Amino acid sequence: MPRTALRICPLCEATCGLVLTVDGTTVTAARGDRDDVFSRGFVCPKGASFGAADADPDRLRSPLVRRGGELREAGWEEAFDAVAAGVRPVVERYGPHAVGVVLGNPNVHTMAGALYPPVLLGALGTRSLFTASTVDQMPKHVSSGLLFGDANAIPVPDLDRTDHLLLIGANPLESNGSLCTAPDFPGRLKALRARGGTLTVIDPRRTRTAKLADRHVAIRPGTDALLLAATAQVLFEEGLVDIGALAPHVEGVTELGRALRDFTPESVAAACEVDAEVTRALARELAAAPTAAVYGRIGSCTVPHGTLASWLVDVLNVLTGNLDRPGGALFPQAATDRTPRPAGPGRGFALGRWRSRVSGHPEAKGELPLSALAEEIDTVTDEGEPVRALLTVAANPVLSAPDGDRLDKALASLDFMVSVDPYLNETSRHAHVVLPPPPPSQSPHHDFAFNTLAVRNQVRYTRPAVPLEPGRMAETEILARLTLAVTGGHGTDPAAVDAAVVERTLGAAVRDPHSPVHGRDPGELAARLTGENGPERRLDLMLRLGPYGDGFGA
């Protein structure tokens, strides 16, 4: 007898609510959940195809272990025995930095991918971390770190209330947006225009989003920072800077005006291929709008001076008084975020605390550029050991990183490699062990990352819609066991990983004078946690200590 089950879609940043039709253990249909508090029934073609993706016959069902040069099916115990035997000797002989870790984009779309990699990295102690962020949004993290002191403090446009939206390098009618979690982003843009608002799009191409806009500025590719600087220069030149209520929190406005003095619309017109009067109009329209928001995405990130362009996006929001106010660019507050603390200086943001061994690339947010992974494996220098073992989690860098041919050859030279991946692909085919997670219907879901970028503060959690298939292992357990296997705890109950995180988190919370549980007994608090398993207990802990939580009764 078919039944229905609720599920949050994990296939893009919109995090729409789905109603799945389940026949036995098979998802036969998916539609938008009209009662979902966030998406209210919206669904895109990706969400509608949930069942087909979930039942993809190419998905691996069992671990693969390399024997005699070939990957063959194996049991879970054999697979983790092989991981421990392959990785631990590398750590013990060459040190933790000789073990590289590559985290792919899907990690932020799964509960396990959010909860366990930080624990793995902390326990392993490697500086050889590479993620998809460095081929996508790292410039935005760096600019936010330098501007706000927190690399994850990324303002999002208040799409539903703004009067004027300026998009640069974004095409949300196709992508549904990124670093801005908004179900039905296209519908929200149409609603903006329907209520009399203005949409301006800066993009070299006449995209579908550009066709919808009131104004499309066809900029020359790669000159985003110049155009944004000239727009800010006009605000200073014409006396349009008005930071309003932000004044007590902003430093360096006068210095910025001096630094931008030479970046007039006329001086950048030829380089940007944008008429000076168009640039002046952009500035005047931003300043004149009752509320406005500037939003830049991957087109403005993955270019020369992408970090500068990302910074100038928020500079324009600051100069027009539109940062941190309704209708402008807002900082979401997710339910699992840290509880807000009194205003005051934080720890700040540092870059280049270490550098890559071969080319000397500075770390950013604890990561090295994914484009440097191949040379970190295949190049011997006097600056320490190359990467000799590699862990890839939901990542296919041979396909997605620059110079995949070189990386393909480099992976073949590794002493040992582990891939957590549901597929045998261009990258995982090199692994000595492949650990396949179950399909989405058999996994729980909570959006830790995307709730911190959402246009509405909300919290949703869905348990697995389908029981775990015999022979499969939950992704949370896979990553917990992987953590133990590579850090010397192989054979320990994987529940110990979650228990250790709970103990450490509560220990820090009771010592923190700003915490709602300051001075209390961590053991008593741990006993009050609810949930069917370790991951649910950790989620319960984060919600209770979060900005909307009960503080364990406080």
C-alpha cells in the first residue's frame, strides 16, 4: 500500500520541502509540500526527480576494496580494517599533513557531511585540506572574514521586502540562487517587480534573469570589481553616502572615499565596456531606493579580483545604509548558530597561517586551493612531505578541479586512498577503499549550512523516509568509523564519536559566561538530550543551545 513521507530536498541550496510517495521501499513520486513552512509547495525539476536519483542503479550498494589491483565488493568490517591498515602507517611515518582530505559540495547537503568532517579534521590534525569552496565561493568567505571578522557571516538579500535588487554575476532563474537559500528564487524576483520594485542585472550574457530585469548591464567579463568601485566612487562624489544606523559599527569610510577617488565611471568605462552615465545611474538608483540590496555570486567570484568584487558588494550595501536592515542585506540567524553575544570585538580573521608546500599558496579558512592538490601529491620539495594518502568525501576533483589530467595521474601514485562516494567515478576509481553512503531516502536531513544563508529563519528536520536497506550503513556511521579508523581508534564503538562531541560541547558551554547553561553540570545536561541516535542527540544539543533554544530550561 503506497504511503507518503516528508523529506527536505537535498539537491540544491533551496532546501524545499517534498512529499514523497513511497511504495514499499521505493520512492515512486515527489511533489512540493504545500504545508512546508519555508517552500510552501514550490518544487523544481530536480526535486521532482528525487525518486529517480534515489533509485539510480549505478549507485554502489557495498564497499569496494582493492585486491590484486582491482576494486572488488567487500564487507564493512573488511573495508574499515583496510582503511586503518592503509592510512595509519602514513600518519605514523610521515605525520598528519601527509594525509590530504578533499571535501566536495554534497557535504553541505547532508546531515552527516555537516556533523562529521570537522571532527575528522580536528582529530587527524592535517593542514592538507582541500574543498569545493576554493573553486566556487571562497572569495566571499575571505571578504566576509576581513569585513565582518567571520568568514561565514555572509549577508543575503531580503528578497521579499526589498525595493531595489542589484544582481551581479548571478542567474537565479536557472540556478535558483546560491549563498542565498530561497525556495522559488525566480518567483521572488517576479514578485519584486510585481510590487513595483526594480531589478538590475549585471552580466556579460543576456541570461533569462537579465531578460526579466528592468536594467541589464552587459559588462565585460572579469571587470566586476572596477564597475563596483566606480559605483561606490559616485556615491562619495555626489554626496550620496548614507550609512545611517550602521555608523557606530563602521570604520574607514573616509579612507575608502580617498582610495576610490581615481575610480571614476569615466576611467573604467573602456575596461568595463559600460558607459559612464550607466554607472552613475546604478549608484543614484541604489541611493534613491527606499531599500536596496546588492547580491553577487559565482560570476563575480571566479574572476581576477573576485575577493575585491565580493567585498565591494557589501561595501555598497554599507554605504547606502542597507546592510542589516529589512529590505536590505541581512544576516540570517539559524537555529543551530551560536547564541548571539554582546556587541564587541571578536577574535578577528586571519589569512595565510600556513602555506602550501610547493607553490606557497596561503591558506584561507583552513583550506588550501583545490587547484594545488595535484602538485602537493606529485612534487617532492625540501618543504616537508608530499601528500601520500588521501581521503575524499563526496568529491570528484578529477572532474571538477583545474588540470584534472594531472590530478588523475597524481592520484594513481598515492600510497593509499579512501573515497566516501555512492559512485565509482573519475576520482573514486583510484581509491583503495570506496565507502558508499545510502541514497537520500534512507538518510535523515537537516540543513546546517543553508539555514545560515536563508531568507527566512526557520528550522526543519526529517528522519529517513525509508528504512536502511540491509547491507547498507548510515552515512553518519560511515564517517564516524572513518574518523576512528584514521586517527587510531579503529574498533571503537562509533557512538563514541558523538558522545565525545557532546561532552566537549557541553564542557565548553558551561564554562562560557555568555552561555545559557553557564555553571551547570554537563553530565546532567547530557542526560536531558533526546534523540534516537548520536546525530539526533547532537542536533538536539545544538538547537537547545542555539539562539531560539530553551537553554535546557534556562
